[in-house]
Amino acid sequence: MSSEMHRRGFLSIRHLLLHAGYTDKDLYYDELGKPHLDGECYISITHSYELTAIIISDATTGIDVEKRRDKILRIAKKFVNYESDFVENQENKTSALTVIWGAKESMYKCLGQKGLGFYDHCKVEPFELASHHTVSRIDFNEIQLSYDTYFEEILEYTLVYILPLS
């Protein structure tokens, strides 16, 4: 942990675990770097600059927090496929793209399999920013999964988390 920011992120995750009733010993990482909790619950972890978040659920889940930056407009072609027409019609493209990125990052964290691509395998249904909800889908080899996708803007960040569609 060479950077101060990385050390703070590490410690804040441990603090959130304690707040949720877990200890550092309850958390472990698999060979792909995906976090797990001892027991029946699933966990996903995220941090961006000075914000850190975890989600703990009885179902597989993923979470992402991203600082909203105009840089996302330049890199969108790398992760926006299915969603391109929808994004073009958005008044706030930076916010919409940040939600899409967060949803795809959350799906990647949830599935935890090598080869899953944001552009080719992860899809986000059109949404209104004010709704704070959409549906996301993974179509990867024989795997087809759908997720309720929740999002909100907090300060200059966007928080996105997913849960299996019920």
C-alpha cells in the first residue's frame, strides 16, 4: 500500500465492515481478487478518491462508486455499445455515462469471471436519471443474468449497485 489514498481506502473498508457487524477476519479474497465474507452473505466493495462503500446481501451483488468527470465522454466508446442511442438523447451525458459505467462495473464484480467485457457482454436498459433505477443484463457465453440496478448521485459521485432481478 504505497499511497496514502490506498491506505485510507483499506482502513475505511475495515471500518465499514465493523459497522456492519463483521471483522477483518470475516473478509477474504479469491484468486481473481473478488471479496467474500465467511458465512452465507455476499459482499462487494468500492472506492473512488475519498469515498468508500460496501454492500452486503443474501444474494450476489455488486457496487461501484465513481467521481463524475467529463473524461468519461472521451472513453465512452470503449464501454458503450447497446446504450449508444440512448446516451445521445440524454441532456446530462456525463451523469448517464457514469451510471452505465457503474452498472457495468457492478455486473463485473458480481459475476467475477475472466473474459466478461463491458462493451460486448454487459447491457444497461434506458433510464431516467430521476428514477434512480434501471435493469442491467449480462449475456456472456451461456450465462444470462438480469439485475435491478439502483443509482444515486452523492456530492460529485455516482453510486450504483445491483441485485438479481426478482
